[in-house]
Amino acid sequence: MAVAITAFALKEIPLWFLPVVTASIIDIVATGGQVSAVLWWFLLAAVLLVQNYPNHIVYTRNFMTVVRDTGAELRNALAARLQSLSLGYHSRVSSSIVQTKVVRDVENVELMLQQVTHPLLSSAMVMIGAVVMTAIAVPQFLPVYALTVPIAIGIRYGMRNRSQVRNEVFRREVEGFSARVGEMASLIPVTRAHGLEQTAVTRVTRGAQGVRTAGLRLDMLNGHVASISWVTMQLLGVGCLVLAAVFALTGILPITPGEVVLLSTYFALLTQGLTSLLLLIPVGARGLESVRSIAEVMQEPDLEQNEGKQSADRVTGAITIERASHRYPGADADALHEIDLSIPAGATVAFVGSSGSGKSTLLNLVLGFVRPTGGRLLLDGVDMQELDMRTARRFVSVVPQESVLFEGSIRDNIAYGLPDISDARIIAALRDANAWEFVQSQPDGWDTVVGERGARLSGGQRQRLAIARALVRDPRILLLDEATSALDPESEELVKEALARLMQGRTTLVVAHRLSTVRRADRIVVLEHGRIVEQGAHDDLIEANGRYAHLHLTQVGLGGAA
């Protein structure tokens, strides 16, 4: 930046020095001077003008490097911060709004730096040059220049508060609109299936209208600022020209014709610089509003606290839950209440219960996505509150109900985060996941691109790839969250076989609605309203004729009726 500003100062010399050349040549002509004197002034002007090119290139390279680096570092910092924020934050804030902050707001900051810095530096250089040269030539005229400053400051502060408010309103409307567009895109299959296309369009239209109204109000305010600034400064410029002429004609000041031109030109440059600065108010306000938007993420206190905590360098998989409770913010009751559970390394424990009984919350507690509001969880005898969960999760794999794949090849999805993994290990994982056969049948084998969220694959194929991705990591703890509930019977059998291989020798926590998938678990834990109401092996729970037996009978009855 220092190199850029130095180059900028050099390249802008012609702007404030050329009026001196003009005034000198006029005085030479008015007094009948020598042609050689005019040529010397021309030579000086030519040198000053030509040096603009190399210095402008030096300025552009160095300044734009700073701008682009700033944009890249802001995006990287936002990405890192988003990864460290809790799952509670991400459940509250739409992913479309987050995307807007990372893409649009950072772009606005870059534009602010580009569009504001150049005119700001130029105006500053010109105004300094004008004041200095006037002080040398006609110092008595400096008080006239001083009139422009309070007027410019008055216009600036008169519009500041309204500009900030309207920029914030406009940003909020854009974020809300982004959220609605993202919602519309994700709900297109549901919308199409129920013939609700017009309803979806109407919701987006309302958001677009809000953006239009807020944007137009902001544009009108910016128009007022631009016109008031321009008219005021032009009136001052004309007034300065008239005043210089009157002083010269009446003899109040000994001003030559060339100095009249000099003073008029410098005052015009001064007012032009101040006008440019005033016209930067909308751009600067938009950029500063984006800075505030970025700060909302960077200063968000809802962090997953991992820094400075004990690293988990080795995990065997023993999990102990001691009177653990969790209540979500704003809730009236605990989602989990005083859960006591000991899971030895290598055991398979299944969690069943009706919707809202706390099964998924319990998995999130084990993952450290949410922290207990009471009690504690131990991993291999160490309180998870004292662990850096980022290191502990290297030994954990999750197979969710809806597997998440990114736009890329099958191989990239399996090896995600493992750059040095061998092809043989990936093939072994695909075989064990019952996925190798269908992968080979793809047009480009494992180089086939799966589409956004794996859209080009069936549900069963996506789930088997998710299992392969878990297998290739050789986790010590495995979490299965409704891993087969969305599959057809044939795909379910293939996935069950793959899961059986995946679960061998690992601590496995299973959440399932279909009780047929948990019969072989070492222990089945029945949850209701966030409490453990039963636990034991399948046969023992059936014999006890309690809540589990009732759930089992209901599903068997439904199956028989079907």
C-alpha cells in the first residue's frame, strides 16, 4: 500500500501543477515574453504527463493486489469462522444469507476500496497541491478556499444517518430475498408435486418487491446527495472566479490575468475534489454496511469452544453419559433430561422412540455439536468439555438419513479430506459398502460426477457411497442416523449388509424408526420426552411388554396389514 500511495502521488502531479503551467504561459503572452520560455514550460508539462503511465501501472498493480488480497482473506476468515460457529448458529441463520455475506458483502467491500480509494487519494492530492500553490502565489486568497470545507462537512453529516439506515434496510431486504430464493430452489420438487408453483413465485415476488422499494428509497437519497453536492460546489467555483476577477479589476489584490486563471482553476479543482468525495458517500455507506454485515459473523459469540483444549490423539470409543441434560434456547422443557448411560468400546447401542423423544439430540451431544446444559459426557474417561472436539471427530464417522455428497467425482467424495489415500483402500471401501459394482457401471467409473448433492444417483447408491466414505476413514465411533429409513427394500438389504461390515469392532450408536434394523444391537435404549424409559436386548424388551414391545407390535401390525 505504501508503494501504491507513493506511485499515486507521483502520477497525480500533473493535475495540480498544470494550472501553474497554464498561468505562466498566459502571463508570458500577456507581457509579450519569449517563445523559448513557452517551450520550456511545455517540456516540463510533457515530462509530468508522460510519467503518469509507468506510475499508474505501479499503483494499479500494488493497490489492486491489496484489494484482492483483502477480499480473499475476508472470505477465508469468514469460512474459518463459519466452521467454528456452533450448530445452533447455523440452524438459526439461512444458508442463503451466509452465502450472501461471503459473496456479495465481501464484493461490496472490494468495490468500496476500488471506487473510494482512487477518488479519495486524487482529491486529497489535488486539494493539497491547490492549497500549497495558492499559498505560494496568492496567499491572501486562502480564506476563500476555507469556505468549502465547512459546507462539505455540513452536507456529509446532514445525510450520514439517513444513508446508514437506508443502506441497512436495503441489506436486510437483500438477505431476506436470498433466503427466499434458496428456499424456493430447495422446495421445487415439493412445489411441483403439489401444483404450488404460483404460490412459490408469489413469495419470491414479495421479496423482490421489498428489495425494489428499499433500493429505490436508497437511490433517491443518493440522488439528493449528488445533486446538492454538485450544485453547491459549482456555485462556489463560479463565485471564486468572479471574486478573483473583481479583485484584479479593482486593484484590491495585485493579481495578474494568469493568476486569475490559476485561482479559478485551483478553486474548481478544490470544489471538484470535494464533490467527488461527497459523491462517494453512497458507495462508502454501502461498503460500510457490508463491513457491518461481515462483522455480524466475525463477532458472533456462539462459538464451538475448542481452542486451548486437550487434543484427542487416540480414541478407543468408550462413551459415558452422566446425568446429561440439554435444553435448547427458548424452550420450556429439556430435550434430554438427566441421561445416564455407559457404552463400552466396540458396543452397538440403538436409540428408539417416537419423534421428538431426543434421539437426534443425543447423537448431537456425542458429536459435540451441542453441549450439555447439565451433567457431562466422557470419551475414554475424559470430559468432552475439556477436549478439542475437532481432534476427537477425526475418529468418528456419521452416516445420516440423507447422505450429503458434493458436486464432484465419486472418488473425490469417498476420499474427501484424505488427499494421500491409496486407490486400493478406496476400492476396498467401495466393495465393503456394496458400491463397487454400480460404480464400475457408471459412464466414467469412479470419475463420474455425481451432481449437486448426488442428484444423479439413487438414494441407495448415495447411501452406499456415504458408507464407503465412513469405511475408508476406519473410525472408532460410528453414528448411524436413520441410515436406511428412506430406502426401498432391495437397496435397504444392500445397505444393511454394508452397515454390518462397517459396524464390526467399532462403537456404534444407531438411531432408527424401523425396529427391524436394531434387533441385533447389543443394547436398545428407549427414549420418551427426553428420558430413558427402557433399555436392554431386543428379546428382553419384548418379554418386558413395555414401551418397546408396544412400538414393535405397532410396526409388526402395520407390516402385516400392508
